[in-house]
Amino acid sequence: MSDADDKNGGDDNDPRDLTDKTSILQSDTFKLRLAQAGQAPPSIVMLVGPVASVGRQWPIEDTDRIIGRAPTAHIFVDDKSVSKFHAKLVMAGGDVSLIDLESTNKTVVNGRQIQALVPHKLHNNDQIKVGNIIFKFLERGSIETVASAATFDRAQTDALTGIANRGALQSKAPELFKRSELLGVPFTFMIFDIDRFKSINDTYGHLAGDYVLKEIAKVISGKLIRGNDFFARFGGEEFALLLLGSPPRQAEEIAERIRATIEGHEFQFEGQSIPTTISVGIAFKAQGDPAWEFIYERADKALFHSKNSGRNRVSVAG
């Protein structure tokens, strides 16, 4: 039995009886968190599961929120121990109940298996086990809801640019890949990097290089992508964009628009103009691709082709 299982079992170890450690906050910060918590809906937080999703929080703002392995589940969990439609969260009159949907590996609350298709009312800090995955339930107005959401957001955000980081992308990409399979819609992986970025750092200084990275993220996220596109800093001077549902021609048009916009943008740092261009590689999901990484590898080769063909261009994987 795992440590997580051990902690969840038995009457003497009811997680509701455990107290969480609290940190001493400055009064203004504490008041702000109290105000935010007052508006926070009930939610569940993943405690044990896929590394990229541990700490992620799902607010329960509507009834019938499905937990499952199906990409269409409201709370998608990429783990084989979880049924496609494992359990359902139902909210009524301010209370939240959990219903097991006749799952293969059952649903357990605080160490006790709940009966299939029978609502089980949840209480603050209840621990929910679906398959091998463990969540914690937080009631409406819990200050921990605000704190845990902020912690997870920081872990998923690039500190310099404020957009998603590589870890967030590696969590999102498999989810979108599976949705594209289920829905039968295109999936595009676009990767680009800044041309001669080392030269920018050497010529204008590293603060100027940081400025260029932040400005590119600001321009693209603010003007050039749609709400359902996923944009991330992949590392160093590399960025990635995931598109779900865009036909290949439209994806190429988006890539060219991004390239042309960056080329024409005025990058001004401390009175100096910094000429900046990017090279782009695109790949599309093909029949038979077993995972998103195969698409990424093709996009990376297309990027390499752009760099070797003169830079400041878009190349599409063959």
C-alpha cells in the first residue's frame, strides 16, 4: 500500500481532522487573500497524479462536472487507472456531491469506497481517490483555494515573459493531441525562435535580450493568437504555439502573420532599435502519429530548415 493510500484509510486518519500548516502573512496580503477567498467557488486540487498536473485546481462553477480519462471530460486525467467517465461532481444549493459512474477502479472518499450512482456529499478537505489519482475538495470561500491556485499558476508560468512555460506546454500538448483524435480535427505544433539571439545579447546586452523576449511574448499573446490557442516559451529563445482545429492553410497563415509582425515591430530598448526576426517550423498531426512528440520532432526539423535557408521564414514539415 502506498503512503497516499495509507493516509486515506481508517477512521482515525480522516483528512478532515488534519490541520494544515499556515504561513504568517503581512496583514494587507492576508486581507487581500480573504477578499479573494470570499469569491472563490468550491474546487478540487490534484494531490497525487501526473507530475505536470499535481497542484492543478479545477473550480466547480457548474453542475455535472465529469472526472475522467476521456479528453472531453471536464476534469481530464491522463492515467489508465481512471475510467473514461469515472465520476461526476454535482452542485446543488451550495453543496457539492460526488457520484461514481460505475467506474472500473471505483471512487474512494477519505478511505471509504462510495456506492456507484449514489450521491456522496463532500466536506472541506475531503480526499477523493479515482483510480490511482488523489484530489482534495475545497469548499466555497476557502482561503486555500486562492493560495493553491496561485502556487500552481506560478509553477506553470514563465517568470520572464509571463506566458506558459515548457512544463505547462508538456501538460497541455498531450491533452490537445487526444482531443484532436477524438474530435477528428487538425492539430498543429508550431515552434519558432529568435534569429541570431546570441548576437542581440552580445551587441546590446542581456537586459536587451530579456526585453526582446518579453516584447515578443507580449505582441504575440496580445494581438496574434486566439483565445483557445496555447502559447508558451519553450526554453531560451524558443517559443511554441499549439493550434487545435485550424486547417493546415490557416495555420500557415497564422505562422506567416506572426513572422511578418515580428519583423515589422519596433523593438526599442534604452533608445536603441534592435532589428529582430524569427524563424518558424510547423508540423501537423498525421494519421498514425502515436503521440504529440512525433509532431514536435517534425516541427523542430522544419525550424532547422528555416534557420539553414536564410532565417526569417516559415517552413512546413514534409
